[in-house]
Amino acid sequence: TVLRIWSWIQAPHVEPFPMDAGYFRDFRAHLFVGVPWNGPEPAKHLGTDIAQLSSASLAWSVAFHYVLPLLLLVGIVAAALKSPATRFLLITLAGAAALILLHNTVSSLAFYGWYALYLTLGVIVALAFVPEWLGTKRPPAAALLSIALISGSLWLNAKPLATIRRHDRHPMRQAVIAARGEAPAIDVRHAATLTAAVGSGANQIRTYDPRVTWIKTAADLEQAIAEATRTRKPLIIYACGPITLAREHPEIGTLLNDESRFEKTDYLPGQEEFWSFQLYQFRPGE
């Protein structure tokens, strides 16, 4: 929700980032086909990205980089000229995008691109006006172009959609099963194990593991270690996006990768490294 996002992007544990050329390139990739432009650490996730898709097929690369933007530009012009209602819609969406950019520039907040995916509506409407515009003079050609647009969209999105269907974006359930087994919310035996989560969307794992502790700082992690030592209970850490975590929070990464204190156990890949899990088991008394 809007209120939830507003609260989250102002949280002290969230690092701001600029809306630079790389940001808009990645946003374009998510807007058109739902994948990042160039997902880091390809060996650490199950997803795909624009770089992989383009290198695998010249036809796909040409369609994404040239044909689709050209059709979108034609569609925007046609939609703006032919329909006052559509013109108002496009102006509204453009205004929303401008406000997001202005707000981020002034406030330096962490505004992830997928928060603005409602702009997909504008893309769909604009593309729909390409055959509509052509159809005013050549109805048969417009019908063929409509079929081509729909078929091309299915082809362009085939591999990303297959990846989304087959693999979890954020394998929280699998991570909890690896740490606790099935039904941790209702099986009282799971109280004998301590768990903590750190990294990208760490607090969301509470959906499957209601006993989890949210780690935001190195001090929080030390406190979880102290609790495990005091109670002599096993401690398992869910580290989401471990490579990203170590880069953005090196003090936490240093603690987790100290082999005298933690042992790496299961690795659960998501659709991006950012959403993948590395589990760590605390080594008590060492």
C-alpha cells in the first residue's frame, strides 16, 4: 500500500540510491518484461535478465531494444492525438513519474522501480493505439498488426514468464523449511530453535516463521548471538541477498562470514541474488 511504502522508504535501515541512467535502464526492463537489466551474480540465482536474453537471441535483442521502443513511441503519439481521455491518462501517468523523480531528488529516498509499475497501464494503452491508428485507413492491416503485437508480446515475455512460473522470486517458505521444517507456526517444538533474518525483505519471512527476530544492525546480530549463548539454543540466520548484504552492510557480513562463529548451511536461490537466501548456523562456544 502507499502508506506501507511511505513508512518503509523512510526507515533508517534502508539505504537511499540515485535515480541515474542505470536505474531507468533497469526500470525499463522491469516495465517491459519483468526482469532486471543485468542481474548480478548469475550463478547465485535462477532468474534471467535482459543481458542473457539478448545474448541468446539476436531477434529478441532487436525486438526489445529497437522495435518495442519504436512502437511505443508511435502508440504514445497516436493515443495523445486520437483520444482526449487517453491523453489525460498519459499526462496523469507522466505527472506521477515526474513527482516520483522530483521527490527522490529532493529527499534521496530508496524508491525501487517496481513501486511504479502502474506505468505498465500507459505502455499497454499506447501499444493498443498502434493498430487503432493504422486501422482508420486499412482495417485488415490493423487486424494483422494486432495479432502480431499480441504474438510478439507473448514471444518476448516467454522465457521471463516461464522463469517466474517455475521458480520462487523470494523463497521464504523453502528457507523456513530448511531451518525449522514444516509448520513452524503451530508446532511448539520449534520454540527450541532461535531464528533471525537479515537482508532484503528480511521481515517478510515472519509470514512463515513467526518466531523470527529481525536483524537490522550488527548490534542486533550480537544480541541474537548472546541470546543463543545464554539459552543454549541453536541459532539459525536467514541472510537474504547475502552478497548484496555484505556489500551494503560489511559489519554484518563480516560477522556472518566469521567461520569461528557461523557455519554456512543451505543456499536457497531466488529469481535474483537480491532475493536469495543463505542460511547460517551459529557455532556455540567457539
